[in-house]
Amino acid sequence: MVIDGIYYALGLTAGGALTAYLTNPWLATPFAILAVFCLWFFRDPERTIPGGPVAVSPADGKVVAIKNEGAQTRVSIFLNVFDVHVNRSPIAGKITEVKYKTGKFLVASKPEATTDNEQNFITVEGADGTRIVFSQIAGLIARRIICYKQAGDAVAAGDRVGYIKFGSRVDVFLGPEWSVAVKEGQRVAAGSDVIARRKS
């Protein structure tokens, strides 16, 4: 579990206890419900990471767009508030860049979120010459992006790299060496579902 979930739950529990003490115990019910929701929202389940020349999904959610953009293909994954929000590295390698960009907080499922929203770009370069860039995009509710990693860090495929609070989106930018293995409308799980395969 992400530690923030415990902090939120403790704060809500304290607020509920104070409300129950000062007023009616029944009025503390919403606090209890929200505390349980926060513990559930910030869950961080273990995943079985597939091997081979593949790129795994960096996020849980629904593939809302697959767009060819010049020499690369963008795969956009939308995370609603019911999805696991921990993000993972698509491939093994070295993080060569982490770049934060300020921006708006549009609904993350909108196409404009790719260019207009606040986001954090992470570039991973594999030992075999592969390279993937993915971005953690803040949404309408999610206004805080957390990234555990920095340039120079080594990661394995499926390693946790951070998370985005509440509804959000992750865009994956794949070069010509990759063949997309998902379709629009498909649901994917971070770390365990393959989104692309290395071309032979």
C-alpha cells in the first residue's frame, strides 16, 4: 500500500472521531467510508511481470487512444478513481530523463490532456537500444504527481516508479522498433499486461 493512503485514512478517522465526540456518532459515518476508500484507492498489489522483448503497461486503466505521431506511436491509458494508481516502468533499463511540465487540469480522458495538462515525462533506455518515454498526466481531480525515480536510476520491467493521485492518465510513446499489442477500449494492468512487442 502507498503510505499516503494510511495518512489520509488516519486523518479522516481522527476527523470522524472528533465529529462523533462533539456531535452525533452517526455523523462520523462519511469519515469512516472515506477512510476505507483511501486505504483501498492507494492499494499496491503485486504483479507477475512477463519476460521477453516486450513492453508492459505502466498503468492500470483503459486504452482510450492509439495514435501515430510521426515516427512514434502514442498509447493513452485513462485511470478512473477505481483503478490502481501506482505506475510502473514499461521496460528494464536506465532512466535517462525525468522532466516535469506545468499545465492545466482538464479531464484526463480528453485528447487535449496530452499537450495541455500538468505532467511528468520519464524516459527509459534499455541495454538493447530500445527506448520508451511515458508521461504521468494529472487530471481534473488528481493534482499531484509523485515520481520515486530520477535520471540515472536503473529499473527492471514493471518496477514501481511513482503514482498519480485519483483520476489521471498515462501516455506511452513508442518508437518504430515497437509493435503495439493492445487495442482502443482494452483494459490493461500495470506491470502484467503487454502493450507492445519488440520487432525482430
